[in-house]
Amino acid sequence: MQNPWSVLLIAVGLVVGAVLVGVSLAPPQQSMPSCGLYCGMPPALGAPSEAVNAASYWYNFSIQSAGGGIAANTLNFQAQTPNRTNVSTGGILTLVSGASVTLAIYTMNSATWSSGGATLLISGTTFSLEIPHTMGSLSGDWFVASLTGSFQGTDTVVIP
């Protein structure tokens, strides 16, 4: 006759062993990034408004939503024709806060950030693109914002 306590200890040992094997074989849990659901996505840009003065065309693209953790310098910008041919604009793109403070400056032809590239994008800010008259209007063309580096994605806005 076996001791009932030894049978119970063997049963408990088997259960604990099975649980430990199950935990070690379980797939790792993926957690939501701290920046939320839209982390790493390109900003959603609103349809631009066009303004014209004596020297330039101006296009203002409001940021409707921005994935958390996206810095301005992770974006490249291009103007393109509807058939995806790049347009040389000679333009300067400025990231402006809701209070009209310049946060970052991007040169379209060289695709470089001259200042403020580490600024995080947030909803309510605006990309303001200035194109010299000598380059012509971008009406009917596309404005393309593309993420670079570890994040990927593109937002394209048609310029009316």
C-alpha cells in the first residue's frame, strides 16, 4: 500500500512541471508601443490651401493626425506630377506650430532638414511650402510625405 502523501506529491509535481513547460513554450507576448496604435505611420495631411503673393506660391498642409514618436527628420517630401514624375520646386517647407512658431525647416531640392529635424510631429501643426513664382504653381500635382528609416509609409495629397 502506497503512502497517500507520496501520490499527492507526485501529482502536484507533474502539474507544476506541465505548467512550467507550457509557459516556456508559449509565444512571447507583444505589447502595444508606448506611442499608441498609429506609432510609426506617416502623418495624415489635410488638403492644402494655396495662397499667392508677389514672389511665391504658398501651400499649407495641416497635420490631421500624427503617429506618436515620428520626428520631422524621418520624413522626406516630394512634389510629383500625377504620373509620379518628381517636380523640382526650389521650395522651402516649414513646420509651424498652431501658434505660428517655426519648428523645423526642410529644403525640397536637397531633401535636407536645416533645423528642427528632431521635432516630434503632432496633430494641429502645419507644413507650409513656399515655391518661388519662377518654378510655377503646383496646382494639380501631388505632395508626397514618405517615412524613412525603421518606419515606412507614404501619405500623398493632391494639390487643387
